[in-house]
Amino acid sequence: MGDPDRQSPTPPGRASDRFISVRNVAKRFGSFTAVDGVSLDIGKGELFALLGSSGCGKTTLLRMLAGFEQPSSGQIFIDGEDMAGIAPYHRPVNMMFQSYALFPHMTVEKNIGYGLKHERMAKSERDDRVAAMLDLVQLRDFARRHPHQLSGGQRQRVALARALAKQPKLLLLDEPLGALDKKLREQTQFEIANIQYETGITFVVVTHDQEEAMTLASRIAIMDRGAIRQLDTPKNVYEFPGSRFVASFIGSVNLFDGELVRIDGDFADVAVPDLGITLRALRRGDLRGKGRLTCAFRPEKVHMSRQKPDGMGNTIQGVVLDFGYFGKDSLYRIKMATQALVRVNATNDLRAGDDEIVATWEDEVYLSIDPKAIMIFEDEA
Amino acid sequence: MKPGGWFDRRGWSDIIVGVPYAWAIVFILAPICIVTALSFAVPVLNSPPYQFVHTWPFVSIASFQRLFTDSIYIRSFSVSLFNASIATVLCLLIGYPMALGLTRVSKAANRVLLMLIVLPFWTSFLLRVYAWIGLMGNNSWFNRLLTVLYNILVPQAWHLANIQIMYTNFAVIFVVVYSYLPFMILPLYANLEKLDRTLDEAAMDLGSRPYQVFLDVTLPLSMPGIIAGGLLVFIPSAGELVIPSLVGNMSDPMIGAIISQEFGLNHDWPMAAAISVALLFVLVVPLMAYTRYQSRAEAGGAP
Amino acid sequence: MTITRREALKVSAPLLAIPWCMSCAKIEDGLNIYSWADYIGETTIADFSKISGIKVNYDTYNSTPEMEAKMLAGSTGYDVVIHSGVTLRDFVKAGVYDRLDKRRLPNWKNLDPAVLSIASGYNQDNAYGVPYMWGSTGMTYNLDMVRQRLPGADLESLDTILDPANASRLADCGISLLDDQSLIWEVMSYLGKPQDVYTKAVMDDVVKTVKRIRPYVRTFDSSNFLVSLPNKEMCAVNNWSGDYATARRRAKEAGVDINLGYFVPKTKSPAWVDMYCIVSDGLNKNNAYKFLNYMMIPEVIAQCTNHIKYANANLASRKFVDRSVLDDPTIYPTRDVLARLYAPKSLSAADSRLINDALNAIKAG
């Protein structure tokens, strides 16, 4: 990690790089549409994530890239080559399967070398490549083991090494961290990012886990019901979600229905009956006129205090209903006079016992929200 | 019995463990011991028609000596093993694609096809063999059809009035294959069905064409199924008695017919027992090899 | 372990009862008969039960080895068994059957002296068996198929099949020889060898003779011809007289138009006599004698013959036997044919071995 480029909204390399190009691809199974007209471009050497809940079409899209499914319509280009009708075994694409799909009857080195078997390659060269892969995933000492003699993390690395051995133009990773426990995930996600950086191979990760997508990918495509709902950098997806769906899908968020009262320069005033006030929010460029819309703000953007803060707008009063202590922070649920609940995330940056700020049950508190932290959406409600 | 007594503490698990042991001892081990003992007796005109030698060493190996000196036994052993091997290979060649196909068809079709494979078991085995006798006979419509097709395909000089199928070793192997095919398909299917299909995709993804996927992944991983099915076909068909006696030719007798002849016609029970013991050894060797293979597979994972 | 003796007894009681249950299928105060399948009159058993008040359990077997294995093993629970003459002597020696007390068989007087004389070859003075049905060993030919291939052949001579020139012409319509020592006996007689003398040299001659026609023999078999004859799969079948009748009946039932003929070779042929024997370890010997005596009543045995179409050994019954059966020379042989029949002597173990080796050598081809 620590590569600033990865946070840029365009792929590294040339901005116009269309190394992988998905053009209006749809896939129908009978009457069910799994993928509904998806278009996207992925740059060379990018680490790209397809994020969505199960059944959103991300896996079908992945399988079409690998060649296990053929699109019902649309086209897929890899390095400028149309993939239509090209079998999986002829594509410059390799995949790391969710279950790893290691061959149980082969040793680690046989697994890793399997893809090289069909390439015209001297045995010494093949052995060198396998050795290099074993080094890359730090499994040199395990070359002669069988998969069932390895831990989950080691198997995951074998799967990665096997998929990388053929030096594909595109590597697909299906829920790469899904089968690992929490401790291992953190370590492994950095490893994957490092390996991607070292090899420079284009990675496409499919995951339902937003944390996985956010930490791994330079760009994320959020999919829902077969379509891409937003495609942006992890930061933009989180801070500037394009829709109520994306806002609620990524991270946690307070959502309230409201009505636009007026537009005041860069700001918009929205009456929110559930909170009993009119919220001032940063205006979105395309917001016009009046109408119903949705206000959203993330729990950690709410400032909570027991004394009424001075000179801050968007301040509301409530009572602590309950809270959960997570160590580095706490999640509060504050009940408004209207009975509506607001979730607030407070960082525990002071030691316990210093109870000036820490609120407890039944405490009356004031919540204030920076207008820049309030997102408004017109699309739903 | 008081609560917390033997039954509550460990009775149940003891009984569960005991059942297979009891079965094996009463119905497998004990009969084998009896037959083995019998093979060391001598035949006498008596009821029952055998006797143990009264002087040291109390056993007679005359039956076993005959086993190796009289060529009929060696010959029928080789006929049995030959027929069983051919039948097993044919069952595998026919059964493997069928089992593999069964894992690839739709769920509904799979249910129907599986039922059809097991369905013949619901009719008498003997009846099915008799049905084949009717079909294979020289004057049957089936034989006539085959003859006509054959005569169309070959030059006039080779024309036949009918194709002799009955009373040939071919007929024996053919009916054995027909009868034992389900015993090959079912364990193979159980094995193939358990295989992770993503392994196929992984191999294909790594550049293998479908036939290479089959050779590299499906075939080695289905070895346990092949061996289980092979043994289920090989062992009973090597000892087959009914099929050769109904459709075969007594000039190539299988060992089952010889045992039956020694026991029934010659009243030489010790000889029949000695052949049975020898047959047991011949058949136990592959079984032990299989058990070894399995335990090795479980320990090391390498087939 | 806290199992009490009482509990142990409860558990083991069913096990102890097993031997008792196995014999309880047989009737203790009645009669247990073991006979060839389809080998008695339709109502004979029921009639006997009605008249005598004895309850009868009638079991059947389908092959000689099946019956012989059971009888040799012993403890069958049977009282009366139908045993074929050929192997009777061995079973008498093994102590399987009781010597008959002829004073308790007053109907013995009805038996045919000619059959008794054959049967006495199987057991001296007919001391152990009551002759029931009898017949010969011979050849069944599909007359149309054989005459078409061998016009004018003498079907009463074994030359018809044992001469390679003839056999080669019959090969395509199917020759079947008995997979049985009867084949050896027939060939021995054909070669003019003395009866009941078995030496390696004699056996070699027999093997040599049959080997000459071996390529033309389709199968060696003792039962399947009941199917293959009516199906016209075979045209020259070495078998027993009774099987010829059965095959003919089956063909008729199946509506097959077939012209079968049965011939006893001029060169002597082994006769067969099936006998009722009393089992030594049977429990109902009184009832067994009653039954055997009943089966020698002329009217009763005639009914059996009329139903199963085998010749019986009861001379007095002839006037109750249907004319069509009595006049059929393949069932009741003519005086001429009767003279060709003989009863082979019982075989020693060494003789048995010689004969079996010869049979195996012939079959091996």
C-alpha cells in the first residue's frame, strides 16, 4: 500500500487506457437477467473491484471475463482483442477461485506448475517459474505438500501463485479473502495488493465485502441487480455516494426523508420532519426547485456534546437511548423528541474515567452536523 | 437397570460398534474358518462326506496338491480371471461415460436415469438371463437381425446362416457385463458426483482443453470410484456360476462351475473347499491392495 | 458390567431357539417328502393325506446335486426322498438311507420284475429303494432337420453323431452332449468296451472317440436342452427319455411345429431308475412305510404316470395307464429296446475321478 496513485479516480498509466473493455454486456439465463447492460473500462495494471451483494451479477460478469459464460449481448475486449467465442483455455486470463479449487491430488508445486504444462516451455524454465512463484507467496518449504496439509491462508496463497504462474494479462479474484478469518484477512489483503504492485498484472476482485473492496482496489464498481450503480475510487464512493442505495450500501448512514425548502447559493435547506428541524446541506450541482428528497449523514460525522454548542447550525437535541462500546469508538443511538433515532459514532480519544464528554443512558445530548457532511439524494424516498 | 448403569454409560456405543463385528464373525469369519478346515479334510463315503485325518499332522493337503497338479483347476482359474478382467474393463468403459453423464444431466433427468439403472434389480436376475438366452439364440429375431446386418457388411464368402452367440465365452462375458454394469455405475456415480466441478473450471482456466481436464483432474480423482466399482464387478463375476452354466460352454468352465461340480456331482467337499480357499486368496489380494491404497490415500492424499 | 443372569437369558433365549425353529418347518408327527419338482400326480398327496390322516410336507428339488448335497450333509428332517439309482449305492454306504423292511410293503408284489432287475444293479436285492419311475439314456433328434442333412441315417446308432462325417453335417443345426457320466457309459458301450471296467486306456479311447467330433459339438449340457430343443436351437441332443417328453410337451404348449424323435442306441445304454428311499434320521418311519406302500397301489401310480408321462415300475398299474402313454415306445420301451438297457455299477472314488477327468478332457476340446 502507501501508493498515492492508487487513490486517484483514473487508472494508473494513461487515463484513457482501456486495457479491459466491457461494452454493454448483458447475460440472461432464461427469463432472469443476471447482468443488464454493463459497460466499464479497466486500465492496465489496475486493481479493480466489483462490489455487490449476492445475486447482483458480479460473479456472472467475472465468469464472462474468464470465458465460462458467453454474454447474451455486448462485447468484451482484453488488450484490444474481442473475446467473443474464445474458450477459457485460450484466454490470457486466470482466475483465483473462491474455494481456491486446488487440485487435491497434486502437490503444491504441481498445482502451481499445472498451467505451464500446456505452454511450450523448457522444463528448467518451468521449474524456475514455479520456484519464483513459491518465493512470491513464501511457500518454498511447502512445495511437496498436498493441499489438505496446508492451512487456509497457505492454500489461498497457493491458489494465487497458481493463477499468477502463467503471467496472465488479467487476473480474476473471486472473494479472495472470503474463507479467511479476520486476523488473516488484514495481513492477506496487503499481501495481495503488494503482489499486484510487484507483478503489474491487472487484477479484478469480486467481493461482497466493502472493507475488502475499499482496502484493495484503486476503483470500485458497485453493482446491484445486474447494473453498475457507481464506479469510483473508494474515497469518493464513501464520501460522495451517487445515490441513496450506494450511501446505504457502503458503510453505515442515517437516512431521513425531507422536503427542499429553498436553495441558498451553495447550500440547500431541507425540512426534515423526523428530526423536527430544517437541515442546511451542501447543495448538489444538479439540485433544482422543490420536492421530496433524502438527507443522509454518516454517524461519525455527527458531533455530540452535553452542552449546547455555540454558533453551529444543524443542531438537534435528544436523549441517549443506548450505546455500544467498541474500544476505539462507541456507537450511540439518540432518541429525538419525534421518537426518531439517530446513530452517532464517537471516537473514544479520551481515557475512560474522564467522563466530561462520555454520555450514558438517559443523558440529554446535543447533536450537530456540518452542512458539508450532509448528503442529499433526489432519486428515491 | 439403574440409570447411569452400563447401558447409559457406554452400552449404546458398545452395541453400535459391536454390530459389524458380530456380523463379520458370525457370517464371514466363522464360515471362512469352517471352509478352510474342510479343505484339509479327506472325502469319505459318509454323511457328511468328509473326515479329518486321525494321525499327525491331522491335515491332508491332498486337495491343494490336486489344485496345482490337475490342469483343469488352473485352467478354470485363468478362464475365470480372464473373463472377470474383460468384463470389468468393459463395465468400466461403458459405465464411466454413463456415470459421468449422470452427473451432467438435469436434476429431473438424473433422478429418472438413476432409477432406470437400478430398475433391473427389481426383476429376477435369472429372468433377465433367460431373456438374453431368448435374444441370443440362433433362431431369435435379434440373432437374425445381427446376421442380416453382418452379411450386408462382409463379402459373400464370409456370409453366415446365423451368428453363434449362445454357448460361447463371449455370451458369458456379455451377460456378465450386462448384469454387473450397475455395480460399476453406482459407486462411480457416487464418486464423480462428489467431485468439485470448479476443479474442472480451474483446469480449463489454466489452459487445459476438456479432454485434458478429464485426464488430469476427473480421472485421477475418480480412482477410488473406479477401484470400488471394479472390485464390485470383478470379485462376483470371477466366481460367477449361474451365467456360464446358462449361456456358456462347458469347454471353458469358470471356477464356480468347478466348485459346484466338486461339491454336487463328485461329493468331494474338501476339494470344493480347497478351490474356494484358493479363490478367496486370489480375490483377497486385490481387495487388500485396495485397502492399502485407500489408507494411503487418506494419509497422504496422493493416489 | 451389571447384566444379571436373568437378562442374559432373556437376550440369548431367541438364539437358543434357532435350531428348534429350523426343524419346526418340518412336521414332527406327519411325513416330510423330498422329491423332484413336477414328479407326482396332481392329487396324489392330497389323496394320501385324506385316506391316511397323515399331514404331508412335500418339498421339491430341481437338480440332483442340490438334493445329494443336502442328503449328504444330513439332518434334513425328511422322511422320504426320491433318489436316482446311479448314485444310490454311495448314499447307502454313507448311511443316509434305511434298509427297507419289505414285510411292511405288501404292495411290493405289484412291481415289474424287469425294472426290479435293472434297479437291483443299483442296490443289491433292491434293499434300499422302491423303484418309482424309470427310463433310458439316448438321443433326441429334430427329425426334419436331421433327415434333411443326413438322409437315411440310422438314428438308433450312435454313428449318427460319433462319426465325424455325420457330425460335421449336423454341426450347424446344433449337437448337444450330456455333461454327465452317462455320456462316458454310452461311448464305452459304443466302443464295445466291457461294462463297469474303468481303466486309463479305456478312458483314453473314449476321449479320443469324442474328440474327433468335438469341433462339431455346440455344448455339453444336462438341462438347458429343455429350452433349446423346442426353440430349434439344437437338432441332436443327448439326453434322458423323460426330458425328451418334457421338451416335446413344451414345444406343443408353445405352439412350435416340431418333429422330435427319441432313440435308444443299439449299443446298450444306461437306464435310470428313480427310487423312493427312507431317510435314516427321519422321525416318521411308520408314516414313510405307509406312504411307500400307498405309492405302489396300481391306480395311484397309474395316475402319476398319466400326469407326468414317465414310465412307472409298477406292472399291475399298466391296465390303469392311458393307452396313449402305454403305447408310446419312448415312454414304455419295447421289449427290444428294454434289452439294450443296463444298470451301471456304482463307481469307486478312483473310477469317479477317471470318468470326471475324461469328461473334462472331452469338454476342454
